[in-house]
Amino acid sequence: MPRFKLYYLFTVINASLVTAITAQEIDPLEVRPSLVEPRVSLPTELIAVPVVNPGEYYVPPKVEDIPDDKYGDMVRWGREIFVNTQVHGRRFVGNGLNCSSCHLSEGRQPYAMPLWAAYGMYPQYRSKNREVITIQERIQDCFRYSLDGIAPTLDTPEMEALVTYMHWLSKDVPIGVELPGRGLAPISRTRSPSHINGEIVYKTRCAMCHGEDGKGQKHKNGVGYMFPPLWGGDSFNRGAGMNKIRRAARYIKANMPLGAGYTLTDMEAWDVANYMWIHYRPFDPRVGWFLNALGPKPGGGW
Amino acid sequence: MGAFFSLFNCTAWFGLLNRAVIKNDLVAGIIAGVLILPQAVALATLAGMPPEYGLYTSIFPVIIASLFGSSWQALSGPNTALAIMIATALAPYASLSTPDYIMYAITLSCIVGVIQLLFAVFKLGAVFNYFSETVLIALITAVGITIILRQSGDFMGIIMNVPEDIDYTLYRLFFSAHLINGYAVTVGVTTILVSVLSRRYRPTWPHHIVAILVGTLMAEILDLLFGSATTAIDRLGHLSLSVAPFSHPDFSPGNFAEAAEGLMSAGFSIALMGLIQSTIIARGLATKTGQLIDNNKEVASQGLSNIAGSFLSCFPACGSFNRSAANLEAGALTPLAGIVSALALALLVFGASPLIARLPMPVMAGVLFIVAVNLIKLKDIKRLLAIRSEARIIFVVTLITALYGNLADGVFLGVFLSIVAYLRSVSVPEIELLFGLKAEQYRPAGVERATVLKVSGSLFFGSVNGLEKFLVDLNTRGGRQGSLVMICEQIQNMDESALEVLIHEALKRREAGGDLFLWLGNHKLDTVIRGSRLPEVIGDDHLLYHTG
């Protein structure tokens, strides 16, 4: 009797699963889960690595699917600017970075400030600007701080191209909904971060790409960086979000080392972020040289 | 055929070269090259193109036009009027400085070049000698006003909608007054003030360059004091220049078809405007240097430079007033100076590109302001408006059309009005009433009293109306209904309608008891007159000649 019951239960579960799979409409967020690769981790000490389930994060359309019309041309141009800002956005960039230096996988990577999660959230109030800003004004700030350059005016074609690329990347994304994978990963902290620990972690885990001196590695042809500089004159300036230790730690936790995110412990991420923060980088453009030279360095809190 | 090939002869000036001339032109060319830099960039932004293209346009067409041109000092390059016409023509089809827009501009350059070359091949260069000065002053004034309004946005750090009527621009300026960026205005005003002051107190200095240097320095100081994100002064940014920026005009249906109509008509008006300015500059320089100008060759060189430009990433160019004047002032003697100026600019741009990247937009706007104010020549305008004549009407009509419609309409209307004015001046034959001894010597024997008229010019269907009116006036108001002697020695040509009027007049005079005599003097008009029925009507003995 119990044996029979168990069998019965099995068939019911099985049948319900089958109906669930066949009858349910596919959620827009589940399209093409194959693109999201599960992470493999080979840690020296045991840490928890979240496994990405198919459909957990939104998957943007493929590059091959860019339409072949004027809209598509704009999308392609925007993508070129985004991926190779050093060449296509040369007019506005002041350092050696590309947009995709931080927004990994051409702006698709969850928890690496993906574009598709941001597009539906603007216009929004931003305390840094002390006003409601549009997505264009947000991009201007990227150029001012993270790219340490000149903000393209709102009517420049480069700005139009970037927004068009974002728009295409965010196909079917709901407006005003916080999607999973938006912005940066959460992180916990058990003690104050230490740049001395950070230096050890940096030397063992980061220096092979970003260099012992943190100046990154240039491409063989000399245009732009294969691995972006983390500090120094060619990196983001003191006004950038990445200059905040907390922000950098959250980024490092989910994305660094490249392709092996979540392999650092939370505190290791904090320490490396602190180690990054103590180095020289271009001045904060929001204030004059006087405050920059004598005032406190921004971004230090956690 | 020889004349055709002489259009494309670029070696005429080689004979002038010797050590002293080469040395002189090298110096003059380098000075002229440095002077163009700010304008090259500023005019590119005015044309809606990325600044790189302004530099290409100041390099390649200059070389070609200098080589093939007729004038030895005229310099080509981006031009204020053309820049505005390009922006108004292309703005409806693509957003400013997008790849599509650039492609259209390059295609437009080819169209303009071909039209200009056709003008040269059909020997229509002489047409531009008749272009009325009044119309040109009106068009240039319109350009000046348009630039001032167009640049006011950059000047104050606000974004303006580009293809808009001037009254909307004024409204917008008024209503966005609270958005004005004080730092940008400070920089712009500094630029203008320095330029004005340096021109007043240091007239030998290149005031544009001084103004740009001081303006840029001002922006840098503001940035250092308050931070660049606070001041938000827009910069030119890094240029990505290429040594050989090859391109090609795109007439493929997919890209060209939708803009074809606009591009073709814009091409025509831009070609006209370019030629008008180029030929007038060449003529103006020739009066100073005493050089003989071949208009057709000048037109051909413009066509060639624009066609070549379309394969080297250039937008339409033409002769430039400021640059030619600067070139002449620097002491240029041969086209070598023009070629050197282009190469000097190229070297400067590649050498100083990090500095050029820091050029603030309000400084560029300030420079354009000065250029624009210099375009509005109040003295000429006052002179035109003071004279009560048709010139005044033409001036006002062209100016309003060019400002409220667009510059292209202004050009077409201007050309039309020039022709009308010319025809009107031709269509009034000079008629002089002779008295006393002067009249006496023409009085035929056997006629006691006769009215003597001296007519000169050409009598054709257009001008015959004037003669008719005069004759009617003479009869009714003047009371001179007796015999009439018309001295036709000075008449260039006559046509059927003029002869009809004369026949009609002869019959009328006979009715009133008078008669009509024609003093022909020589036998110049014989073929026309003998071919008509005039001799039958008034009688052979009424046609008078010099005896012997």
C-alpha cells in the first residue's frame, strides 16, 4: 500500500511537471538561457558560489539580431562606441578606459552594472546630481568621472548612438522594475577592510592581468587596454563611483578575477578595493584643484 | 580645344618661382596656415560636421584650388555661407554629424563640384561678373546674423534646436535664460573682449589667435578653481585625424534616393553661392595686385577642388574672404603660399592635437561671433539704404528671404533679382534731346524746324517700351509734333519691334504734318533696316548718312 502511494505520488508530480513545462507561456526573462554560462570555481578555501539558474537573469538579444536598417546602424555604432570607446568615442574620453572596461560583456553581464537593468529605471532622482536625471545625463556623468573626459552634450550623435544601443539591448525589459542582476552584487562586511591584506590578495589574484603597478596591460597595437588600469593617470578619476571602496568591493566580488567571480571572499574583495583606493588617480572634477589637493579624498566610507 | 585644356593647366605660375619668391611664399603660407585653424574647426561645427572634416576641407581643396585657380592669392576652404547652407540642406535628412550626415555632405560636395565644372566647361564663368553687389551684401549680412543666432547657444552653454526660424531662436534664448552657464559666458565674453582690445591696441597681432589663447587660458583657470564638472564648459575633444582620409560620394539608391531632391537643389544653390564668392574674391584681389583673372579658370578650379574633396572627406568649399585677405597681407605672391598654408595647417594639427582638444566651445563661438560681426558691414548697408533706388528694395527683399526662408532661397532670389536689375538698366535706352548748334548740325536740308534726339544703347523688345514712352511724352507734353531727327549712330543693334515703333512714329508724325528722319551715319545698321519695310514707309531720302 505505501509503495503504491509513493508510486502514485511520483506520477502526479511527474505529470504536473510536464504540464507546467508544456502549458506555461515562456517568461520573457527566460529567453535563450543558454547564453548565461554557469560559473566554475576552483577555490583554495571553500566558499559559497551562487549557481546561475537558467532564466534567473534577463538575457538581451544577440549581436547577430541587430536589424539591418537605420536603427540597426545606430545600434551598431553605439555598440562600437561602447566596446571601443578609445577609437569611436575618442573625442570625449580623457583616460585609457572603454565603457565595457567596467560594464562587462558589452554591457550584458549581470551584477556588472548591466545596461538592460538600468535602461528601464531612468529618469530617476540621483543624489550625486541632486535632481531627477535622464539616461543621457547619466551617460554624461560616465564620461565626466569614469572616463575622466568631456561630457558629450545631450544632442551629440554619439550620445544618440549610445542610448540607441541601450534601447536595443533592453528589448522587452519592463519599465521601472528592478530586475535581478541590476547594478552590483550585495556584499557583507565583518571587519574594517585592510589595504595590507588587500595588497597580498592583489599580488596573488589581480596583478597577473592588471600588472604589479596597477597600470593594466595595453593591446599589442597600442590602442587602448586589454586589461584596464586600476589607478594612475589613465584610470577613472576621484569622482567616479568605482572610487568608492564599497562600490568597488561589490563589483570585485561578483566579477573579479575576470571569469571567476565570487571566488574571492567578501572580506578579500573589501581589502582589494581598499588597496585600489589608496593609490593616486586623476582629480575629482566637481571641485577645484585646491580642494582636491588639500581636502579629504572622496569615496573612503563603507 | 586648347582653351578647354587651358582650364586644367596648373603650371602657369611655375615661371614666377625663384629663390626669393619661394622663401617669401613659404613664410606667407605658414602664417596663413596658422590663421585658418580656429575657423576651420568653427566652420565645421557650423556646418554640423565633426571638426576633423573642417580640417580636411581646409587642407585638400585649398591645394587643388590654388594649383588650378586663376588668381594667385585667393585661398579656398570652408566658408561661412556655405557652412550654413550645408547644415540647413542636410538637417532634414540626418542628425548632425552622424555617419549618414557625413555621407550626405560628401555626396553634396561631389554634386557641387560637377555643377561648377559644368559652368566652366560651358564658359559660363563670365555670368558672375554681372552678379549684383547689393545682393551679395544682403546675403553676407544674412549669414552674419544667422551665425550670431546659431552660435548664441554654444556661447551661453545651452543646447539649441538647429533648423529653426530666427524668431523661435530668439524666443528660446529668452525662455532658457535661467539655464545659461555663467562660466561658459565668462569664457566667451573674455574671448570677444580680448579680440576687440587686441585689434584696437595691437593691430599688428593676429587678434583671433590671441583671443583664442586667452579664452582657452580663462577656461583652464576656471576649471582649476571650480572643477570641470562644475563649470561644465564644453570642449572640442580629441580629434582622430587620418593622413589620407579617403571617402567617396554615395549615389546608391538605398542611401541617396530619399535625400536626392534636397541634395540636388541644395547642390545647385551651394554651387552658385560658392562661385559667386570665389569669383568676387578673385576679382577683388586682382584689383589690388593687377593680375588678369580668367573667370572660367577660377570656376573650373572650384569645381575640381570640390570633386577631389568628395574623395578626401571634404564638405563643399569655396573661396574664403578672410583667408585670401590674410594671405595677401602676409605677402603671398604665388599659389605656392596656398599650398604651403594647407601643409602647415596639417602639420600644426598633427603636432598640436592635445592642445586643440582643450579648445572650449564658448571660445569657438566667440571667434565666430567676431567673424559674423565683421560680415555685417554697417557702412555698406547704410550707403545702400540711403540711396533711394531699386538697390534698396533688392537689399531688403534678399535679406529677409535669406533670413526667414533660408540662404539657398536667398541665393536664387538674389540671382534672379540681379538679372532683373541688369535687364532693367539695359532696357532703358539713353535718349538725349539736343539743342542749339548741336541740333543744328543734324538738321536735314529743306526742314525748317526739327527736334533732334540722340539715342544710344540697344533697341530691342525689352527696351523699346522706354523709347515709345519717351516719344509719346515728347508729342503730348513737349508739344514737339513737327519733324523729328533721330541720331542712331550710337545704337548697337535694333530688332523688328524697334523698327515697328519707328514706322508707327513716322506715320503718326506725317498725320500731324511732320516727318521722321533717321541719322544713321555709317552703314552699320543697314542690314537690319534695309531688310524691313522701314525704307518704303519713310522714304529712302529720309535715311541720312555721312557724306563721303
